[in-house]
Amino acid sequence: MPELPEVEAVRRRLNPVMRDARFDQVILRREGLRRPFPHDFARRLRGRTVRSVNRRGKYLLADLSSGETLLMHLGMSGSFRISQRRNGGAARRRTADVVRPHDHVTFEMSSGASVTFNDPRRFGVMDLAPSSDLGKHPALGAIGPEPLSPAFSGAALARAVAGKRTSLKAALLDQRVVAGVGNIYASEALHLAGLSPRQQARSIATPSGEPRPSANRLAAAIKTVLREAIDRRSAGPYRESRFRVYDREGQLCARTGCRGTIRRITQTGRSTFYCGACQKR
Ligand SMILES: [Zn+2]
């Protein structure tokens, strides 16, 4: 499932072709994705201009001139394909792009770009919500701080996990604790911070919810692994694995001076990768 860096990379591709552009045509090839499309979906988009494409956690948010925001989530297998129509802006020209299996939605933008959402497993989401009330949307209301914003710090992390007996790894997957972190980058951040994924989440906070040094280390590590991943994604399409621990079971730990081996365990039904030697707690 795409995590924050993958969604941010998509945002950076969509924003240049959608920002300041109108929806000339909205082509829906089915009734919905994970859920039905919102009422009058195509009509509420057609003729509207996108002010900018933003991101909150794993959601893409297109801010529209109508006062509504188009929410988009990639689900498990969603992706966007951008193609240029032969005559940019000419609505009667058909798209140069061929329709492929699982192409569910196409936006023909006045910029000349066709933006197609393809999603074989159909766990993706498209919804519309009033821009002034986004915090009331069920998907966004309870979401925690953006990890790359100043609002996310060791103190914020400690407050969010104070008293939690769940594992530190499971706490990082909770979108109310921090937005956008998933299975891969939780493992990566814990390794960089040198913390065991198995320790109780509350162990990084004092009983009154103040950050211990480990909370500051972990918050900084989350920012670092996400920034590095965004830079990698933006650099090109190469999906070469440069993970520290993720999917590296049985390999030697990459930390300088550590002679440990990466292990895989299952926590709350998901794989966790960590080094038993340098991630004691
Ligand atoms: Zn190690």
C-alpha cells in the first residue's frame, strides 16, 4: 500500500498538470471504487478549476474553485497516468491515450492533460467535501499531525502514545498518532532511531506524557526516512531497494559497527523487519 512518500510523489506529478486547469471532461467508467462516487460527481467537477493539489496523510486533495475539495486515495493498487491530448484543450479531440483495463476515471483538463485513475483492486477512494469543513470529513477528521510539519515533534509523538501499551510499531501505524506512516517506513524509522518495534509505545514518554530522548530520536528518524524516500521517488522511476531493514530478512544489518542480522516478525498481522542487535530499546 502506498505510504506518504509515494503519495507525495504522485502529488508532485499531478499538481503541474492540474493546478490552474479546468475539468473539461470527467469520464467515469463505473459507479464507484471502494464506495460509490459522490452524488452528481462529474457535474460537480466539470468546468471547475483546480487551485492546487495538496496532500494530507495518504490523501490527495484537489482544492476546487467551487469551494469543494476532491479527495483521492490510492487504496492498495491505485495509480494515476498522465497523457497529453493531441490538441491541448480541444474538447472534441479524443485522448491520444488508449483505455486500459481498470481505467476507472479520466479527467480531461484544460491544460491538455488527461489524468487517468487506474485501480485493479478498487480500494481507492474519490470523494467531494466542502473545503471549509475538511476536518469534518470522516477520513481526515481524526488524522494526526503531518510528520514533515513543525507540528510533529518528539513532544507531539510522546503525547500521542503516552499510556499506550500497544507495541511501538503498531502505534506508528495508527494514523491518529502520525499521518501517512505505514508498514515500510515504521520499520525504517525504528531502525534509524535504534528502537525495538516490540517495546511498549508508552516507553518513549514519561507517565505525564513528556518526551524521553527516544521520542525525540524517533520523531527525527521518521522525518529523515520520509524525506529520503520522497527524494528517491522524485529522482526517477527506479524502484531499487535502498531500505535499511524492510524486506531484508536474513541480511546483515547496515548500521556501521553492528554485526546483527535483520529479522522478520509479525505484529498486528503485518511484517516487521528489525535488527535484534542494535534495536534493543
Ligand atoms: Zn543492527
